[in-house]
Amino acid sequence: MAQRTIVPFGPQHPVLPEPIHLDLVLEDEQVVQAIPSIGYVHRGLEGLAQKKDYHEMVYVAERICGICSFIHGMGYCTGVEALMQLDIPKRANRLRVILGELSRIHSHILWAGLLADAFGFESLFMHSWRVRELVLDLLEEATGGRVIFGICKVGGMRRDVDDEQIKRMSDKLAAVERECHVITDPLINDSTVRKRTVGVGVLPQETAHILGAVGPTARASGIAMDARMIGYAGYNKLNFEPIVETGSDCHARSMVRVREIYQSFDLIRQAIADMQGGEVDLKIKPGTNPKGHYAARLEQPRGEVIYYLEGNGTPNLHRFRVRTPTFANVAPLVKMLEGCQLADVPVIVLTIDPCISCTER
């Protein structure tokens, strides 16, 4: 009879980039149950929303997570703008698309390096992060920051990007895209990688739907769900479809993210081609404050994020709640881990691209 043991996995682990904690119930080397523990990080986010006015809270929202900080800031601004019924300039929306997709690219490249590290491909890990630095260079030129940008504001953008910068960005994007092929091809074609990913961590479509999977985790199980299709920031004016795979395993989730990198390059080019002149900041009438309640939905690199905002007509929000994609993907992750081998746990965990900083507040 197989011996049953409980092995703690995380929050510190040589392979994990995030402080995720799982209690793994094992029979010999097979995982029969995974019990997650959430609550390692505490920051009191909603309390800050009641102390800082809605303009200052943009900076707090961006600091929910450093990897997807711009989209956090954009999500918060989108919610407040809806409460205040603000129609921001088209140029500001196009800049939000460009910076949001650059954020998606650098997040997916970061994930690619971490997955390579989990396989023991140290050179591919270092090369991935070298290419990611090129994307961060583009973000720094446009915003002045590499992690926290502070460029998104309620009513539009704090600063514009001139035509010369846009041209340089277009030229550099082509070089970055060529570099991306060097790091993504091994992740989907290398025979040793495929042995560790194909048929591993299977999440059937019906199970993914029932458990509420989002983002690449859901799309890799055949669910064509992408919050960008709603049309926020003018995405409905761009030509794209959700990236969907049907393998439902670690390889399919890797394929979705790899394909999304190149989709983001295309979306940036479309946004640049559609750039028009004009202001990027809507002047807000003094004394105008958010009132009512609104749930903003955006597509982060890890999946759909929801910002619930409630204003009472004062400069300070009454309620501010965020449901992040990693939180939604914890239940699907637990299901993926059932029946896998202990050695496959780090790879399966990394294929949902967990962000505990986003999840726990």
C-alpha cells in the first residue's frame, strides 16, 4: 500500500518566483491532493483608498503589482472615469493600448524565462530576461519608469509620446520581435520541454469553466474569453481575436502565451497606425468627484481582473476591491495538480503564471 505523506511546497522554493504555499498530499511520488494557503502578504489596500483621494490612489493601484503595474493603474482609472462619466481622448486610449501591450509582452517574456529556469535551462532564462530588458527600455523611454510608471491618470495620460519617439519605438519593436523567436521556439518545440509539458497538468474545458479559470489558463482549455473584446481603451477598434488552444495542458498554456506575445506586437502596430493628434488629458472640472458603483474588467497578462469601485461623492472612494486573475486560477491549479508527479508541480504552477503580489492585499 502506498504511503501517504504531506509535503509543504513554498512559500520559499528554489523554483518559485512567488510566495505561493501549497500542502501537497502525496502517495509515494504522486500528488493526490493540493491544499493552498492564501494570505502570506497583507497591505490593507481598501483602507488606503479611504485615506487618499481618487487622484492619489492611482499610484497605490499601480503598486499592487510591479509586473503588471500599468494595467492595474489603467483598470483603476477606467473604473473612476466610468463613475464620473468621463470620455477620455482617443490619443490617450491609443497610448494606453500601446503601453498595456508592452506590459503584456514583458510579462510573458519574464514568464518564459522563469519556465526555462524550472526546466534547468539557465542560459534560456538569462537570454529571456535580456530580451525583456529591451522591452523595458521602450517603456522607460515612453514613461520614464521601468517598473512603476505613473503615467496613467484619471482623465487620460500625464504626458504624451511625440512622433519621433513613436517612430523609434516602431523600429525597435521589429528587433525585439526577432529576438523573441529565439527564446520562444525552444519553449514550444524542444523535445525535452515537450516531454515535461504535453499531457501534464490537464484542465479539461468543462472543468476550467466550472472552476472559473481566466486568461491563458482558460484559453488553453478552449475557452475563447478575453476581456479586451469588451472594447475598453478602444480595443474594439482593433482587429484581433482571443488566442485559443485546445490541448488543455501545460504545453497549451505555454502556446497561448507565446502566441499572445506576437499578437501584442501586432496590436501595438495597429494602435500606432491609428494614432491621431490631439490632447491626451481631459481637464476635470474642480469639485467633480466619483459617485455610484462600477465594476471595471480588463485583461491582464494573467487573465481577467475586476476592479469594483464605489464612490460617495467625496474625493475618497468608499469601497475599492480588486479580484485578480491568479486568485481566480487557484482553484483550477489545485485541480491540475491532482494526480501529477511531485517533480511536475513547479512546472504546472508556473504555467498559470502566478502573481501572489496581485492576489493578496
